[in-house]
Amino acid sequence: MKTQSAMTAYVREIGAWTATQLQACTRCGLCADACHFYQALGNPEYAPVWKVELLRRAFEQRFTLAGRLKLAVGLDKRVTDEDLAHWSTIVYEACTLCNKCAMVCPMGIQLGPLIHDVRAGMAAAGVVPADLVAATTKQKEIGSPLGVTGKTWAERMEWIGDEWEVKVPVDVRGAETLVVFTSIELMKFPENIAAVARIMDKAGEKWTTSSKGREVVNFGYFEADPELTKLFLARVFDAAKELGVKRIMISECGHAYDAFRWTAANIMDVPAGIEVTHIAQVMHDLWKAGRIRLKKGAFDDGTVTFHDSCKIQRRGGIIKEPREILKWLAPKAFREMIPNKEQALCCGGGGGVISIQEADPLRFAVFGMKIDQMKAIGAESVCMVCSNCRLQFVEGVAHFSSAVRVRGLTEMVSQALE
Amino acid sequence: MDWTDALRFFRGPFFTASLLFFIGGMAYRLVHAVLMGFTRDRVESRGSKLTGVVKTYLKGLLVLPFIPWVRRTFGKNALTYVAGGLFHLALFAVIFFGTPHMLVWKSLLGFGWPTLPLPVTDWLAAVGIISLIVLLLNRLTHPVLKLITRSPDWVNWALVFLPFATGYMMAHHMFLRYEVLFSLHMMTVDVLLIWIPLGRIAHLMFYFFSRTFQGAQAGKRAVNP
């Protein structure tokens, strides 16, 4: 029964884009080399090629003569409910959809999006890790995966305003930029919200937050449930339309940026004339335009490095902007981890993995590779533009008792304001 | 029937039939896949898709197969990547620029082109055979490949290896009589031609889809593919 739902979802999803890529695979296994989960844990089932196995079976068995023939003579296996349960742990707990495998595949197969498709079948069949479902349900019913109610949100925003002596405008009609934060920032990194407020104020930007579109994270997108993904996107788009803003600025969140910037227009009607941008891009643009001034060398004490978040850098293209800022803030102290930029290693907490408790040992094992990377260059502090990565770093650094200091780039910029 | 008749069959009617099956089979797979329909990308690009596509082909064809270290990712498996690259280089060089093969193309297409000197083709063929053996050993030992390899994958390997091996033996007059080797060479090529549209060697066509997507996705986001 579950299998039926999953297969129906797969059949619906598979078009020429998927079919051509599944048929391009030569089963060379090189993608395994790119996968931080396979590298850190050595389980061959974590190889990206194996993660799309169910999608391959669905395609071959439903759409091709050879696949049907192979099934008939017993050369291929049917997908069963047990398979779904088994692969559910693999694709949700041992994959952050970081898409590094697609950079390495000799065929250039977009494995990240294909694994997202595999997840969509799981979501349709209801075979999603319980923790992820719980967070998604909270986001659906309360409006935040961490269970932040509208009331708590408003109180918290007010508290941030008082505590850091900043103005956090709420529901201001006619503002130009709608800034949407994550619950992680609200509850765990409130200084980040204060930092954004300070930067926007200094730049004289007309901005607002929205009490309706108050959550930027999209747990529907983590789960790969198309309806929930659209619902959570629509909450923010509707708020933006209502407030009449010109752009939506995603705060430090990677998957949200991917969903709003690169996915929304292809799965739903998005309001025309509203640009989607990311805080890293905005800070850079404001600085380049001279609307904010930053103290040169403000962070030049102690080696500082930058962690590339897969959805903002490799999958988002905002690669040179944060680096230009960092080279200004820490011209002598800034050092790159290796590999970096498009080839960077994912932190291991993205794609919803961090919210699944069962996956903790996996994500910490993966984070060990990040620790090695930072050690290799003697990093004393690391910064990034994604709160999800940041949370993973904070927890990971504590897990390995490392002394590396973890910061958001936005926070650093706000401290360097002149 | 002696080997001369066999040779006449394998390079004559059987070859023609195999070639037609290959063309028909590949055309079927192409049409079958494309008819599943592409959806339009309505997302506004940040960079140029075309630039991304050009870059990914240049990198994917010229750089990565031979200098995979630029990726700084293949700590353990660079040899496999290089073996794959060298195998394909050898394969295409021999098929298109080996003199006897060019003559086959000439008879099919009606025009020919300059070819590589025999010693060069010879070395390339040897490189191709060695690469195939490296890839086989890798497939036999790598934990991921042990998990994903199915019987057709062994057939793929064997059906590519045999024409290479018989061709090399032919050029060096090794072990068997020339017309026997020639017959075996043609027979394995014929079987390979029939096999390609049925299995994963069809990546020779689908490669151009996935590579293009990879480049377009990267270009659209203004990142280096």
C-alpha cells in the first residue's frame, strides 16, 4: 500500500529530465567519493547512486521494456514496504542534499535533485522519520518547526529590540524589503536578528518583518512533500504581496533560499515583481554601494575561515560576495578551507538531518571531516551565512571539544559597522 | 563452413544487421526518453546557462578525466577516474583514428580522414586494455561497486573488453590465425552493437543530456560546474 503511493509519486515525477539522467548513469560509483556520509562512515549504502536506487527501479519497471523484462525473469527486484522504510533512513538521515556528488559525477547527473525526488516518494507514502514529521506538523499547525507561536514570535522580537537596542519593524506596509528569519535565529541566535536590524538601519533600508510570513524555513521542502512546500512558501509570498514589498530577503538560511529562489517559480505561481535575495548578497551590495561602511581589518586577530553552505554557495552562487566582505574584515587572517567554494564539504546538518535525533551519530561523524579541515589551516574561528550550518557547527564543535569559535557573517558585519 | 565464410558473415550481413539494430535501438531510447517531456524552467537565472554548459563540457571532457586532482575530492579513488578517462580516450582514438577503423567509416560514410601512426594506435589500445583491467579490479573490490553491480554490468565490461583484446591480438598476430581473430573481432563488435541499446553503455548518448543539465544548472546559478 505504501509502495503503491510511493510508486505513484515517482511515476508522476519522472519526466525526460529524470529519465535521461537515470539512463546516463554508468554505475561507476565515483559519486561515493564525493559523499561526506560515505567518506566518514564507510557504509556503501550511503553512496549517492544507491540513494536513487528506488527511483531507478520505479523508472525502469514502469517505463521501460528492458525493466519489465528484467522484473519478469527475476533480474530486478520490486519495491516493497520494507525497502521504503530502509531507504527512508538512508535518504533522510544520511544525505543533506548538498549536491556535491553532482559536481563529481563524470556524467554530471544532478544527484541532489534526484534524491529529493526519492524523498518525495517517501513523503507520499508516509515513510518519513518521526522527528521530521513532528517538525513539519508543527510548522503546518503552529507556523514554526520549533513550535514558536505568533505570540511568542512577537514577544521575542520585542525582546530582541529591547535587549540589543535595535528597531525590529513588524508588518510595515510600503516597506521595500521583507526580511524573513528562521526559528533557529529567533530562539538560538537572536543576536543575528539584531545584527540584521542594525545593518538595515545603518543602510537606511525601508524594511519590515511580517507576523504572517514569519518563518523562512521550509520543512515541507526537507520532507519533499510538494503540497506542504508550496503552503509554507505561499505564507511568505502572501505576506509579501499584502505588505507591498519589492523584495523578500532570506536571512541566514540555506534550504529556504533554495526553495524561494530556485524552486518556487517552478512549482507554483509566484507573485510577479518580487525579487528573492539573501542576506549575504544584500550585505555585499549595500557595502559596495557605500550605504554601509565597514571597518577594515576589524577581525584580523586569529585565523578566520568561511564555511560554504551547499544551498547558498554551491547551489546558490553567492560565493564571491561573502569572501569579498571577509577579505575586507580580515585581510590577513582570512584563510580558505580545502576544498572550498563549489567543491566545499557540507557541514552534515542540512537537508533536515539536524532535526532527526536518530541521525545525530551520523552528522557528528561527518562533522569530524569539517574539524579536520579547520585544523589543517589552524582556524581559530569560522563563519557562515546559514543558521542551520551554524547550529551544526556549534553542536559539532562542542561534540569534538574544539576551541574554534563559530559566528554568523551577518553578526560580524554588524560589529564592523562604522 | 570455414573461417573465411565466418568472417564474410560477421563483417557482412551480421554487421549490417547489428548496425541497424544499434541505430534503431538508440533512436528508440532517445525518442522514448524525450517523449516523457521536459518541463520549462521558469526560474530567473543569475548567470548564463550557456556559459555553464560550455564550461562543463570543456572541463568534463578535457580536464577532469585526466587531472581529477583539481577537484581535490578524489583522495582515494583518483586512479579509477584516470582509468575511466584514459579508457575513453583510447577507445575513441582507436575507433576513429586507427587506420583500419577509418577505412570502415570510409566505406560507410563515403569519405575518410588522416589517421594516427600505427605505433600510437597500438600504445593507445594497450592503454585502453590496461585501463579496462584496472576498472574491472576496481569493480571487484570497491565496496560500493560490489553493492551496485548487477550481471549486466559484467556483460558490459566483457563486451567492451573482447573487441579491444581481439583487435589488439589481430594487430600483433598473436595466438590464433589472422582470419580466426578477425572473425572473433567482428563477431564481438557485432554483439556489442546489439548490446549497447539494451544496457548502460547507452550512456554514450544520455551523457549529452546529463552534462548539459549539469552545465545549465551551474550556469543558471553562476557557479563553476
